[in-house]
Amino acid sequence: MKIEIVENDEKKWRDLYKHDFTPVFRTFEWAKVALDNPKYIIARDGEELIGWMAFQEKRLTFIKIRTSCSMPIGTNDEVKLNILRFFKSLSGVNIVNTTYQDHRLSNLAFKTGFNPTEKATVIVDLTKHESTMEFLDKDSRYDVNKAKKQGVTVVDATIDENAWEEFFEIYDDVGKTWGVGTLNKEDFMRFKSLIPHNLVKLFVAKSGDKIASGAIILNSEDTVIFYINASNQDIKHIQANSILIYEIMDYAKRNGFQYFDLFGYDLFAKKNEKTYGINKFKMSFGGEVKKFYKFTNSTLFVIARKLYNKIRILKNFYFFIQRTRG
């Protein structure tokens, strides 16, 4: 087995997908959206491509920081393990980004000696109930019905250019309001490149002719991921986000997806913090908290993350923008 870093061999990578469970974050298409100047670790058996992992490399003063999109894909676990070992051996700080769909491969990262950082999200098992409304608690059912009575409608706006433009303005405004770093417009619009591959959709909740809230969702194998969400700061008290999430869950269930991932849960939230309320809101849709791990070869990174979780003032800005950049 030969392992090396290369820049492009798109067709062969797509051919590899059929050999493995391939969530959206492990695809070539995602690497082009999420990473700046992506590079690829590839494993070959002779001329045959048997595994790969995408990452980006940046320099912070004298340190190289490499961040992967996700776990590797490969024809078997031994291939993936060797790719992770190769990535860990590179000089500098090397970070393996993960989502809950990667939890099946956590044992491979532990075997390589990567340092784990605990993360969590809320996962709804869409097979548990016949109707989508059954998943919601009493308060969320009330909010959805109230939104309907107020004329709020949810539409699939994936191919609506005007909706993408309007939603970006809302997303950008939320970032400025809360002081949260957001994607610039060019990077934001890269999501549209995933449309032909049926990996992304834009849903919006409308009040009259204006977008009250919206979400970019990702179709990721057996899971729909609630990836980026933002609400119009000028339209309040109509429960637009509640009906938006309800309708997206219904879309996922009707289209045969097994899970709905609300993409984030603050394990360290306290009652007086904003993220505590966000956690509670996410749990109202019938999901369970699922823990998983992000990995790095740097002990300092793990210590810094623990300090971040203890400095509570930073948490006031957390989760208002859902964003993963490499």
C-alpha cells in the first residue's frame, strides 16, 4: 500500500464511493465547497485507488495547521487506519473534523493515538413514529400550529436564486448582530455547487413575501443535517423556526431518511446562557443527545478547547450560526 498527498484525481475518487459509507463531509464535492485549496491523502494498491481523505493546510506563524473535512473513506478499515496514521505523522497541528456520522470510525482514530475532544449533537430517529408531528413536544406542536394559523409557509427554495440571495443577507445580518464570524458571500454560494449531486437543499419559512427564517440542509447518506440556520431579525413572534424544522423533518421522513441531525448541542451550557435555551429548543423535536469526538495530534489544542468551554462569556455567541469550515 502506498500513501501520498496529491491534488486532483476526481473521477477515481468518485468511483471509490461505491465501496464505502460516504456521508456528505467525506465527498470530493464537499471538499471543494468547504476547503480552501484542498489537498488529498490517497492510498493506492498498485494503480488502484483504495482510500482518500481531504484536508486543507494553513500556516500560523511557524506552525502548519491541517484540518480534514471528515474521516477518510476506503475499501476497508485497515486502509482508513493507515491514512489516519499518515495524517497524524505530518509535522504541525493536524485536526480530524467529525460529525456524528463519523462515530463508527472513532475507534480507528483512538488506535492512532489522536487526542479526542468531546462534542455532541441532537439526533432524531425518524423511524420511531408514523407521523412527523408525533416527534414534537407540546410546546413545539403549539408553535407549529400557531405559525400555520399566522400564514407562515415553508417552501423548498433550492433552485430559487432570489431566495439564496435573501437568505444570505439574513444569515450575514445575524452574524453581524451577534458578532459571530460567518462565511463571505462567495463561500456561502459555493453550497449551490452541491445541488446537481442532490447533497444540499435550501428551505425557507415565509411570512407574506419575506423570508422569516431559512436553513441549508445536507442530504448525507441516511441522514438529513440541519447545517446552517438563520432567522430574519425584523420578523419575530411567528414561530418560523419551529415550523421550518418540522417541515424539514417531514421532508426527510417522506424521502426515506432514517435520521435528522440538528447539528450541535452545547454539553456545557448553564441555565443562564443562551445555548441552554437553544439546547432545550432542539430537544423539543424528539431527538436524543449523541456524543462523538473530534481528534487532533496536539495536546495544546485539547487544553485550549477545555479552557474555551470554561470561559462562559464566549458561549453567548455559540450556535447562532452553524458553520464548519474544514
